[in-house]
Amino acid sequence: MSNGLHNRVALITGAGAGIGQAAAIALASAGAAVGIHYHSTEAGARQTLREIEAFGGRAYLLPADLTVEAEANAVVDSLVQHASRLDILVNNAGSPVRMVRLEECPTDLWRRAFDVNVTSAFWVTRRAIPHLRESGHGSIINNLTMSIQTGGSGGAGPYAAAKGALQVMTRTLARELAPQVRVNAVMPGVIETRHHETYSTPAKMDDYRKQTPLGRNGRAEEVAEVVVFLASDAAKFMTGALLDVNGGRFLR
């Protein structure tokens, strides 16, 4: 498969598990060298690296706590130092932190949700922009969530609100960085990853399958394929787009 990603360099945050891991492997399979950022998933990040190296791909491990500005900056700087350029940024890192209803949400948890899901992406993106502009075909892909459209149920309100801010950031950057850098987003539905092993019960996952027109939940690899598309020249006339990957569970 040719996606025009040969000789390009991609940074994927949160690439030690789930969608980030699948995106890193898919981008490497399409020819890109990849920076594998991780924080608490070192074993998973090393597995990502092994899989990429097994088919002859090139990748770099980049540990950092992205809620610390200096570390977020250092991730970008380190990858560019190793690979000499940056063409693609996938802001995937994020987490609900803890499930809680908005009326019961402590202020520190609210701030943490925004630090983890928005501020970290802002810092990484701001540092990456000069390199993406210089690339000539810079692309940013943000990982959002279907709950932006449906509301955060079951205590996911702080997470959904933070991802909603990232959605606005996506479209703002699409305007500000055009035409040198394209900025798009994926909006996954229920994807069977460790995220849902932590935050959803087996019964709830079964309910999600029944509620989805395609009759199943998604796989991380299916979201990764959309990420590769958005990063590639096949999407060169797309910016500011929000692509639903939810099996029809939410139809706009």
C-alpha cells in the first residue's frame, strides 16, 4: 500500500497502547519513521517498537509526562534531533483520569482532565508547528471522542468537555496553519482497547455492540487506518475535518 509517507517522520503521543499503538504501527507500515511517545506504558511502547522493527521500520522511544511543559517540548525536540524533521503529529495521548459526575467533580480533577487531554496536546503542537510548516506537507491528527457529540455519560463529563476543547483547537489550528499544515481529527466510537477494559463493564460493552448499526465495536487498527489516510496525500485537500469512526452508532 502506498500512502505517500515514505521518508516522512511522525510523532504519536500515547503510543504504548490502544489506538496510539495501532497508529504508530500503521504509519510505520506506510513508510514513515515514527516517534513512540509513552508515559505509563513502557512495556507497551517497547512492544510497539519491536513490531515496527520486525518489518524493517524505523522508530524511536520517547518517554515523557506531557502534562509537564518542559517534557512535552523535549519530546518534539528529541524526535527532530534523531530524525532531522517532523511531518506528522498524532495527538492521541489522553485519559478520562477518573469517572465522576460534573456536579461532584473536584476542581483539581477537572483541571487534571484538561491538563491530560488538552493542555498537553497544546504544548506538543505548539512546539511542533515550526517543523510541520518546514516539512512542506505537515499534518496534525487529533484523537477526539464520540462523547463530544453525545455528552459524557457514566461520569465521563470532564473527559468529554476536555476533548470538546480539543475539537475547537483542531478547527482553530486548521484555519491558522493553512495552507502549510493540515489539521484534522478522528472521532472514535467504542473501540475495544484497554481504555474500555478499565472504564466499561463486559455487559456495557455488549450493550454498545447491540446499539451499533454495524453490529460490533471497533478495533484500534480500524481507527489507525483513518489516521494514515488523514496523514497521507490522499487527504491533501482536507483540513478541519472530523471523521467519525463509530460503526454508525452516532449519525450526524
